[in-house]
Amino acid sequence: MTTPPTPPPPTPPAPSPAAEAEKRASFEREALVHLDSLYRVALRLTRNAAEADDLVQETMLKAYRAWDQFEKGTNAKGWLLTILRHAFINEYRRRTRHPETVDLDAIEPFSVFSELQDEDPQGTFFDRIVDDEVLRAIDGLPEQFRETVVLSDVEGLSYEEIARMLKVPVGTVKSRLFRARRLLQRQLYDYAVGMGYIKGSPR
Amino acid sequence: MSRRINCREAVEQLYEYLDRELTPATELAIRQHLAECPPCCDHFDFEQLFLEFLRARCRAQGAPPELKHKILRELFDE
């Protein structure tokens, strides 16, 4: 008696064109709409336009491959930013070690508002500071502060969302944001004094 | 009637207030404090302005149009 031949293992069915079209449509609708956000975060993380381009492309590619696992209708922006951040940590940060440029001890005591409450309590000097100067100030922050401030102040994520993404306690997000904002104010204040927009007080 | 808070407590929670991260009760307590305390009110306004300024300056930048085309090409062979 001969054993019957074992049937070949079933091959997974190729996705139908309709399923592919639906996948593409939902990806464009829910993921590609966040391209500007991804690019802004990528640019602040890498501080380099060409690397930001590559990082975003890679993120979108990974996201599309994993798109079936993404629970549609939930927070795609957070999901995409998490992929982007992992890609950045694994591939880009390793290649380039930027020196951190800010003196952490100089952060807490200085409050720009206290310095300026007589001269410019409405902060009108901010209006005279150009975009590039602000971006330069952000790029000068230590990486942990930089990513926290970008996720919060630029992209509007909640403390909870940021904490989950960075895998740190909410209290850490709070203290990083506080320090990062104070550092930025300080940088922009020094810049404005240097440009003669405000007199400031001698330190 | 909510709990009254002083200037130090208000300023300690300044960013959480501006980021809308507080409970409604604490938020209300701070709002009441600000209504009665012009110096704190100025301070909060200043910080609010700073955050709006930061956001506006940074959001001016978006992805370059070629990047979207590159991605579409790569994903869908267009």
C-alpha cells in the first residue's frame, strides 16, 4: 500500500487588487496626511535636510509594510512618530554623534519673564525673532529636550502620549519640557539682547 | 467652591495649565487665582505667548513636495 502524497502547503493567497487598493487608500488617508509632522520631527532630530528626507521615507516604507497591524482609526500620528523615532535611534544617531551644546546647570533659575517684566512684559520682542533663529535655538538643545519640546510644542502631543513614546514617566516629560522651554527662552533672550531688540539686564 | 491657591502654587503648575494637562478642578482654581492676581496673570500671558510663538515659528515648515512624490513612487511604483 502506498502512502498518499502529502499535499503541498497552501500558499497564502495573493491580496486581491481590491484589497491592495483599499490598503493604499487607507494609508493615504490616515498616514500620508501626517507627512509634514513627520518631516518636522525628523528635521529637528537629525538637524539635516537630506537625512530628514531619508528618515521620513524609511518611516513611511516601514509603516506601509506594517499597515495591516495598525488598528485603523486610532492615533496614526503617534504610531508613525514611534516608528520614526526607532528608525532614528537605530540608524541615524549611531552614525553621527553631535556634541551637546547646552550647559544644564544654567537652566533653572533664569526666568525671562522676571527679567523683562518691566521692560517688555508682553514679550513683543518675540515678534522680531525670525524662524531660523528659533530653529537654531531648538537644534542647540540636548537631544532629550529637543525631542520632547518638538513633540509637545510643535506637534501638540499630550504628556501621556510623549511619555508612552519615549518610555519615560510623565513626570520626566514635565521636567524636560520645563527645562527645554526655559533654555529656549534664555537663548532667544540672549539673542534679542545681542541684536539690540531689548536692553535686558546685565548679568 | 474650589480650593484657593497662592502664587507659588499657581506658577509651579504654569506649564501644565497652559498645556491643558490639569484636572478641571485644579484648572478652575488657577483660573480663579489669575483673575485676582494681575502679576501672575501677566506671567501666564507671557508664557502663553512664548508657546504660541514657538509653535507658529516651527510649524511654518512642512515636508518638501518632492518628498511626497518620492514616497508615493517608492510605495506604489508610480
